[in-house]
Amino acid sequence: MNKLSLALLLALASSARSDARDPVPLVTGMGSGHPALSTSGDLSAVVSNTSSDAVALQVSDGRGLVWSPRLSLDPPGSSDTIQYRQPAVIGEKVFVVFADDRNDQGLLGTWTASTAFLRVYDAQTGVLGPELPIPMGVAPMHLGASSYDFVALEVGGAVHLHLAVVQQVLDTVTGTIGGAVVLYSSHDGGSSWLAPLTITQAAPEAFGKVRVVADAGQVSVLYQQDPSPTTFPVYDLFHQRSLDAGATADFAGPKLVPGALDVNNFDADLRGSLLAIAYEYDGLIYDFSRAITSSDGGVSYNAHVELEDPVLGAAKWAWTPRIAIAGTGSDVCAVAYVNAFVGGHQVVAFHSSNGGSTWADSERVDVGTGSHPEVIASGPGRNRVVVTWRPLIEFFSPTTVYAAVSFDRGKDFKAPFEVFDEGAGGYSLAWNELYQNVIATYGDTGEQLVGGFRPQRVVPLGFSSGGTSLSAGFLGFDDGANLAWMFLSTDTTSLPLPLGDGRELGVGPSTLFLDLLPLTLGGAFTSPIAPDGSGLTASVPLGAPGVPPGLQLHCVGVSFELGAGRFVDISDVVTINT
């Protein structure tokens, strides 16, 4: 690729809106919160509310482009307030945990009973299983909860479910409420449950949020607790783990995460024995954020890193830290947004290539307005990290969401682009490993939507009315790919990729596709892929009068690794109107 062609490709790519998709409405004219999301393999699931008392499941494939009709999770006509909902995709099934207040009897003031249920959707049969109350050992009208977190994973062919709860148990004799952090675990997809594992007990007002992360047999529960509850809670961050998949606790008692005093919020990730934690803490006048890791699952910890602005140093505030383990499991990326007064808000990213033993200098991912970041990373064998954020302008938060992608496990991020341009309050992200695909959901009281993008992109060049020189550029096609093709069609009825790949191409066998297929495979619209994942095809001449006006074409980029004989990446479909 000559320098002029590469410069042209990069200029076009940087000026494009990216391959972010137009969002698909799940619910319009109503809603409550933003949809919860999970994706794995060729199955994706969202759980959303049309109102505070109506919750439903919708599914799609790994692309997340077209979604099924809504399947109600709670009983028809229910007026019970939904308190929690979260799906988890494992294989061909969706495991959904949700909680509502159907068993509340108004027994004590503002205290509300909370009952958790499991429902399992089988994508092969299209059947949504019945409500299964999660056995918690307490009469449901006497059990409340202030925080839930749910995770599912496959271990040795079995589906493990783990639900962590900050629960509140009403003593009907004394009229008092006892608080506890409890882990509920199943090793057979919810058919049966282990005895509840109590992590700790205290007054209910002592607890904040709870998180659970798991990998194989290790289950880590992190939670906020105020040692001396007052009107204004001061939460410290504690950790307890199980090494037998939730049957017993490993530590003699929960351990304080080093330095995690007066913690406002936190995030965690676990892969193998690497536990990564990011937390925001109160520094009396200002709030700060840190990242800290443990290479032995929480027994000991490496030195923490302060999440500061790389130019101005210690910021006045550093908020909403998030953390993800990337690559083979030794790379860690932590993000936060900082306010240094001078220069506005910045989203900053920190990277460690050795499990958090040391950290490289931070990078500004967004300059001037970024806030409330999220971070997700690809799994083993891939090097992609995605950071998203929303702008914050003088404490007014517009609804736009931006993203930036790293192709080197979080060391460096490319230029940001717009993902959502309107709507919504909160949003959620999930990474689909099969399609190397970001799926994002967002919503508020007026709408529930789903969108996303793929980091790998195809850029058609010259396809305008009268064009006589046609080519294609490729960006982000990494992971050992040697070459890439651009396929053109007038049909979006998707074809499956050959060689037993299991993925959909995204365009269909129109006359144009079939006519161009021998030429494409013979070298037209084909390019070698450089180590940075980019490529540019040679120009394909088209005689006068060139591209006719009024055409709608659809193109997709596909990369291939010659040595392994496998397809690597597929772009989102790009529509061309001449």
C-alpha cells in the first residue's frame, strides 16, 4: 500500500461516523431503566422494562441486529415492582434472575420484601421455562434485599450460577431487621441450589452494593460495608472468596481491600487467579480513584495506582472507575473520568501488561467533556479493549455516547467516535467473542433501544454516482489475518460463512454478489492485511458512465488467515446509496 493511498484511507475513516449501527427500538413510548444485557457465542439476550412492574426478555444472535418479540418474565397483569433483573447467556440457554415485591405485606414501615426468581430460556426450542423461586431459607414475606449481582459460567460442562445478595431479614417477633451478604450457588443450571453461604452479617444499614465475579471454581464476592453505621454511610470495601464454587468460604473472614476506605463505588474482574479491582474513595474534600490487583485471587495485592490525569497529575476529582482484564489474562485496563478544573473532564485509561505489578503512563481517551466511562475487553487470544463514555458539560449530561477502541489490549486507543446520538439515560455494554462485536443497550422512561458496532471496518471507496474507480479499505482486521475481501450485494438475506465457521456473512446471494464472487476471490476487492490490521485494495476500473445513480448496495469485509485456513473477522454491513 503506497503512502498516498493509506493517507486517503485513514482520512476517510477518521471522518466517517464509524460502523456504529442505527439503534433498534425494543420498547417505544415507555420504559424503566436501561435494558440488562448478555451475549455469548451466537446468542444474545436483553431484559427490559416497559414500566416498573413489567419485565420481558428478547433474544438475538451474536450480531444483535434483529431481536425477537418480547417474552414476559413476570406474571401477566402483575403490578409487582421489579427490583432487579439480569440475563446470562451460556451456550444455547439464557438464565435470567429477576426479583420483585410480590410477597411484600407491608409488615414494617418502608421495608419491602424482595423475592428472587430464575427463568431459563432455551434458544433451540424457543421455550421459556417456568418461574423458579431461588431457595433462600427465609419466608419470602420476611426477606428483603438492597443489592443483587448475578453471574453464570460453564465449568466442566456444567452451568454454575452465582447470586450475591445484600439481604434484610425481618424478625417478626422483635420487629427488627438483620442484614447479611449471602451467596447463593447452583452447579446444575438452577435445578438445585447449594446451602446459602453467608459472607458476613451486620445491621442492614451497614451495607452498600455487592458484586460477584467468578472463573472456574473461584467465586469472589466484593461488597461495601460501614463498620460504624451512621446517618451518612462511610463504606469500606471487603472481599471474600470461595474456591469450591460457592460451597464454602476460603478466608477465615472477609478481607479489607488494601486502602479501600470510604468507597463510593467500585468495579471488579477476575480471570484465573488475577483479581482486578477499581474503586472510588472519598478524600475528604475531593474524590479519587484507584486500581489494584491481586495475582493470587485476593490473598495478597500489588501496589495500587492512582487514576490521575496524565498531563495535570492529581485531579481534583476522579470518578466512576472501571476495570477489565484483557488479552491472555495478564493485561489490565482501568479507566476513570477526572475533573482537574483546568481543561474540563477527561476520560483516562491506564494499562498494565503484567497483571498490575506495574502500570504504564495513563492516556487521555477523551479530552474536555468525557464522563461515566465503561470498559469491556475481548477474551483470550484477542487484543481488543473498548471504552465508552458520555459527555458532561457543566454538570449537564447530554445523551450522546462515544467509544474508542484499542487493538493492543488497552495500551493505545484510536480516535473516538459516536455510538448513540440521542435518547436514553443509562446504558450497558457486552462483548460478543464470536463476532468480535460490541452490543450496547440504553434507555429511559421513553424508550428502550439496542445498538453497537464492530471494531473491524470496511470502507468502500469511489461508490458514488458516476464513479469509475472503485476500491475498498480495511481497518481493525487483526489477529493473524493475511488478507481481506469486500463482498458486494443488493441483498441482506445473509449467507453462512463456509468451512463450518458458524457465523453469518451479513449479505445474500444476489445476482450482483454471484457475478462478482469469482472476481473477488480472484483478487478484485482483495487486499493484504498489514500488521496493524489495515489494508487497501487495488482500484477496479469501471467504464463510463460509471456507477449509475439511485443504486443501493450492501458491502461487508471479511478477513482470512491463510496458514490456519480460517476466517478471522467480519465487519458490520455497510449500505451504499449512489
